[in-house]
Amino acid sequence: MRINVECLPCFVRQALLTVRCATVDDALQLRVMKEVGRLVADVSPDMCPPDLAEQIYGIISSMSGNADPYVEEKRSANNLVLGLEPEFRDVLENSDDPLLSAVKLAISGNIIDLGITSDYGDIGMKARAVLSAELGVNDYVSFRRNLQQADHVVIVGDNTGEIVFDRMLIEEMSKVSDCRFTYMVRGRPVINDVTVEDALAVGIDRLAAIADTGGGAPALVLARCSDEAMNLFMSADMVISKGQGNYESLSDAPRDIFFLLLSKCDVVSRELDTTLGAAVLKHHVAM
């Protein structure tokens, strides 16, 4: 997916939210935003949105000296969703189709996205709403069939908090398929995206190997990921991509992928031919 003109004001807004979190120095905030403005003004139309995001957050990090401005928010999100786990474990145990419910639950957690908003609302309420609704894009039959045939599944993670529901999804997938799992995280902190430390904090390592992208984009960007990440991505029997950022970077990828996300902007909603806010399970078939 390439940058749309509608993406540009969104990136400026994201930069402002983040620089205010990174430093309280007003003069420094202004210098950072001027540098971000110059970058946005000269953006290449061939970029995917996470390409530009990596550069913007790199500017904020280097100029402010704060490499992880959302570290406390990430811990809080993980703790918040860990507190909800008993309720939703009961939901899965009583579901007619626990795997489908776990898929919906993992999608619902994608609302915890500080690149979109600093106030993501009531996570439990959002999860219950997604669980009770139809998917806006529904390729679940294909998802389940591919899972049953897979020996190795790679999940490309997205945000903290959300990753607790991802772990619950892996638990349900392991009941359907006797395969191994690898959970891919970001190579270094960016926004509230998951890193190795965050994944370990919620116990994903108990169910899956953990690998990182080798980069600092808020997505898996194939042109700049590590050789290890590329090999894992291309060799897996099944790839599950979580979140909107990964969709933006992988929507044209040269392999089949299952995208699980909430559609959180008009540009992505048009791409997916669905409504704003829809829960999406899309099977991308490489041409």
C-alpha cells in the first residue's frame, strides 16, 4: 500500500502526540515538528506509510533523546488486558467456535493503537462488541483450513495490550493444529508496538518462538527487515499479520497472508472495501 495524500496530516498529528510524550521542552518540540514538516513535505509517493513512520519516529527519538516515549503506556496496556483475560477466557471456553471467537478477540485488541489515538477507550467493551458482530471481511473458512494444514505459523505482531489476546489466539490455534509458532516483534521501540521485552512480559514465549523484524518501522517492511525475518516470513506455511500498520506494508507482499485488523482510517477502509471500524480477517493471495 502506497502513501495517500490523506496520510500526511495524520502523520503530522501522530508526530505531535509523540513529541509531547517524548519531551516537555516546548522549544525542542517546535524544532522536532519543523524537521518532521520538512520530511513530510518531501515524501516520496512510492513509500508505504510505515516507511515514513519509521523516519518520523526516528527524528523524534534522536532529537529528544527519548528512545521509548510510550514505555509506561505499553506496560499499562499489557496489565489492563491481562486483567481482562479471565473474563474472555470464559468466553472462549463457552463459545460454539472457540477459534473464531479467539480470532475476533485478537482483532478487537487492535484498537490499542497510540499511532491513531491516545484515548482508545474501553477495551473490554470493544472486545465484546467485536465478538458479537459479524466480521466486515470474513475469510475464516480459508483461515481454519490453512491452519489445519500448516507445520509452521508466523504471526507478525502489532501493539502491546493486543498481544495478550494474540497469546490467547495462539492457544486456540494450537488446539486445532499441531504446528509450531513464531511470533515476530519490532526490532526496537516505536510507538506502542510490541518488542521482545513486551512479548516476554505476557508469556508469548511459552507458546511461540520470538523473533524480531530487525528494524524500527511500526510494521514488517520487507525491503529493510533482517535476513532472519525475511526467511521466516517467506518460509512459513502460514503467515498471520496483525494490525493496520502491517497491512499497509504487506498488502502487496509476494506470498499468501492472513490479515487480522480493525480498519481504522478511510484510506485502509477503501482498500479493503469495508466500513470504518470494521473487524477484518482477509486472506491475501499473492498474484
